Amino acid sequence: MRSIKSLLTSKPAAAHTVIDVRQTGQRILTEYILNMAVSALARADITPLYEHYMDDARLSDEDRDELARAYLLLQMTATQAADGV
């Protein structure tokens, strides 16, 4: 059983929390691409979403490049689907 003294003594400072900025950027990028994909499936114009997402300062240049590729692929898919209908 713990003594009261041991419960009242100060605890060592917790280790510093490390935030992985790259992992956060990837999570945001994934959410953005999923939102654009769902909007494209609903046959909505995804250009305003894309432009808004590209302005996000939390994304790295690599993330923006990947977002641009996803946008172009979604646009091509939407165009092909419209032609095939």
C-alpha cells in the first residue's frame, strides 16, 4: 500500500511531447483528398476545394504536389465518367 507521503511528493516532469509535423501534414492531406474524391463522386466542382486547400500553410511543398496530382486525377476521372454517360 502506498504511503500518503509518496502520493504527495512531486512527480518528475513529464517528457516533452514531440509533434511530428510531417505526420500531421499527411493526415491533413489525406482528409483533403478524401473530401475532393467524395465531392467528385457527387459530381460537384472540386476546383474551389482544391484552391482553398492549396492555400493551407500547414502543407509542405511535397504535400501540395501530391494534392495537385490527386486533383488532376479526379478531374480526369470526372471527365471520363461524364463522357461515358
